[in-house]
Amino acid sequence: MLEKIIILDFGSQTTQLIGRRLRELNMYCEIVPYNKFPENDESVIGVILSGSPFSVNDAESFKPELTSIRKKYPVLGICYGAQYLAYSSDGKVEKGDSREYGRAMLTPINTKDPLMKGIPENSQVWMSHGDTITTIPDHFQIIANTEDVQCAAYHIEGENTWGVQFHPEVYHTEVGITILDNFLTICNAKKDWTPANFIESTVNQLKEQLGNDKVILALSGGVDSSVSAVLLNRAIGKNLTCIFVDNGLLRKNEFEKVLKDYEHLGLNVIGVDAKEYFYQELKGVTEPEKKRKIIGKGFIEIFDQEAHKLKDIKWLAQGTIYPDIIESLSITGHVIKSHHNVGGLPEKMNLKLVEPLRLLFKDEVRRVGRELGMEEHLIKRHPFPGPGLGVRILGDITPEKVRILQDADDIFIQGLRDWNLYDEVWQAGAILLPVQSVGVMGDERTYENTVTLRAVTSTDAMTADWARLPYEFLAKISNEIINKVKGVNRVVYDISSKPPATIEWE
Ligand code: XMP
């Protein structure tokens, strides 16, 4: 049985990071709301309490009963988690002063404590809390402090319970990964979470869950849906049918390229050319949200039609990944995020849902893809929005504009590959502006379109910065686009970060 650590989520923004760090240590873990501890799960070997946006003194803060958990498992409280353990043992937690924010230097007091193993003096840690423990309960032994925080880390005597008032999960805490690893040693963890193990157990699980049932899956060309498809193909082979829709808003030759890639992976794929249908539906529409809705609805329409041509389909597979799931479980009231491309499909089609990647983070999806033998260019493909070039053609969409943008985008992307810059950026693409400007070509005055190039660096698309691409590269691409793409006489580079801008222009 695969061992797991349970992370009880008290709503901190860094809860997901705790999960990612443990997974980096090859430790399987699950994040659950603070009050949803899986009581009878025998695979649990330890529990981590996350931070929280609340103070333990707030009336609305989360205060679950932890006695039985503390008796049964090693527990590590992080920030709010540590303060809550102190608070519920009659300690006192009060508002701290601002010196306790941000960077601090940690010094272990009890170097024999297993949580502090290998932690040198003056190790940089990251504090991020408005509160601090001011009265330390009797049976709490302080195991480390900082200049401003006396009880930076503690162990509860007679128990397998620890607390740290800083965040070991953030990169700024240099010794964070060592502390988390020390906790895993305390839990006697085998640390056996590897892509190969994931594939083996997921394939077995899928076989059992799906039996001889038939499954359909919407391919987008992106990593998540591709890895889901390859995994399902391993489990149920020809009972999986993939549908890949050309909505006329894909990159240049993308439809053909993607179909070819999947063929090589041995997948059973139906490619549907629905370009004309989408162009017709989108004719004359300029409002961004309306365009998005039409593209989304059109996709569901086409997918549904194709699915009905197949017989006895019972399941719809989706490439949902863990961050989507965590967000929808979130205790702090986020709206549930529907999977962009297939939102609304499950309801309409009355199919059961299977989501083989639902417990993986994005970097893990890539590792699993590699282990499955998928080619690097498929795994490293930049994210591409479901509505495709539809949100990169500002204003109304026509086949001619799509042609112009596809050609410009292709030169840009190919250029990034040729200059070995493709993997340096998170995402790149071209945008066609509804702006014409004057230019001169040879002896002639031109009055033509403007293309914007956008390339960003990011780790999760929540924030992004514009990529500092070399001037020589930009000059070369600009020249090539203006010379080769009929209808474009000006190229500009977008130097906005997110926030306040977004990655896409619509
Ligand atoms: P923004 O523009 O919000 O984009 O900064 C963040 C990331 O999400 C992608 N994106 C979408 N993906 N359907 C998708 O599947 C959409 O409607 C959509 N809108 C934005 C965007 O490409 C970037 O990676």
C-alpha cells in the first residue's frame, strides 16, 4: 500500500506548496480540509497542519479537535498549525510586531531533536504571520529560535508532535526541505512515490474501475490531456476513444502535427475538422466573453455529436490536475473552477467522470509523461488556451485573420526553438491587433496590420513577467514576420507583467 501524509488545510496560500515539497521528496500526500481527516485510512503515516489566513484568536478561525490524531500519528504544525497546537494546550498567542515578518535566521537549541537534524546555526527561514506564541505551555520544549522569536520551533514532550512558526515549504526557507525530510524520517516514511509507481498503481486502479467500459476523452494537444490519454490507453487500450476537434483556431498545422504525434503513441484518435462551423458561429462577434462562450459551446456541440456516433460510451475522461481539485475543495470560499475546455460536458452528456491525473501537480504530470515514453516536445509544449487564437485575434474573427496570425505565430515559435529559447519561457504567442498603421515597403505606402509578440516567464500562470528575449532575436523575428506575412507591416513586443496585465489579451 502506498503510504501517505495528510496535510490538513487551514486555508493558507502555501498549503499546496507543502504538498509539492513532499512530493519532491518522493512522499505521497493529500491535502484535505482541516475538518475532513480520513479516519479509517490505514495508509496514513503522518499529519501536517498548514498555515491559515486567520489568527487563532479570531472567532471564525478553524479549531478542529486534534486529540485523537495527535495520539495516533506524528504531527507537524506549520505557522497557524503550530500556534493552534499551543493555543489549544493553554498557551497564549498574541499579535507580534513587524520584525517577525519575512526573512529570519534560525538557530537550533536542541540539536539532538530529530526535526533539527542537520540544521546549521543561522539558517535562513521565512516567517509570515501576524501572531506569535507568547506563553509557551509547560510541556513544550523549544528546539530552535530566531533573534525575534523565542519559540520558532518546538517539540511537545511525551508526544510525536512538533511545531514551527515559520514556513519550511517556501523556497526562501533554505533548510525547509531538510526539516520536512526530517519529519518524514520521524514518520518512518518509505518515500516510495515515483512516476513509475504512480503509473503502475493508476493503471491497475483504472483497469478495476473501468472494467470493459468504453471511455471518451477530449484531446487538446496539451500535456494534461495527452498524458491522461496515454495512461488510459495503457489501462484499457482500444476501449478509449480520443476526440480532437479542429476549431479553426489552432496554431499553424497544429491539427495535423498533433494527430501524427498521437498516432505514434498508439492512441485511437478521431480528428474532427469543424473549422467552418466555428467560423460561421463567430462571424461578426467582437465581444471577448461572447467569443469565448461561442467557442466553448461549439466545442461541446461537436464533441457531443461525435460521441453519439460511438456506441455504449459510459465514461468521460478529463485531464483535471490537482491544483484544480484543491481549489474546488478550498475551505476559504473560492469558486469551483471548471476545466476550461470541457466545462459543461459531463452534465450535458450524462457520463461518469474519470480523471486519472487528479492527484498530480503539473511538474509531476510531466515526469509521468516522460516515464510513459512520451516525446519531450509533447511534454514541454507551452500552455495554449482552449479558445486558441480566438482570444489572440482582437475584434472579430475571419479565416484571413487566422491565416495571418498563424503565419506570424509560427515564425515566432519556430524562432524560439531555433534559438534555444523555447524552454526558457513559460508561454509565447502572437496577437493580432485590430489596428492598422502606415508603413512603407519599397516605394509604396502600406496601411496594414500590427502583430504583438508576447512571451512570459512564470511558474504557475498566476503571476508572470515578460521574458527578456535578446534584442537580436526580436529584430530577426520582426523582420521575418514583416517580410513574409502578407498583411503585416508592424511588429511590437508586449512588456507588461501579470498582474496588472494578463497573459492573454482577451
Ligand atoms: P491569463 O490570460 O488569465 O492566462 O493570464 C493564464 C493562463 O491560462 C490560459 N488561459 C486559458 N486556458 N481556456 C484555457 O484553457 C481559457 O479560456 C483560457 N484563458 C487563459 C492562458 O493561456 C495562460 O496560460
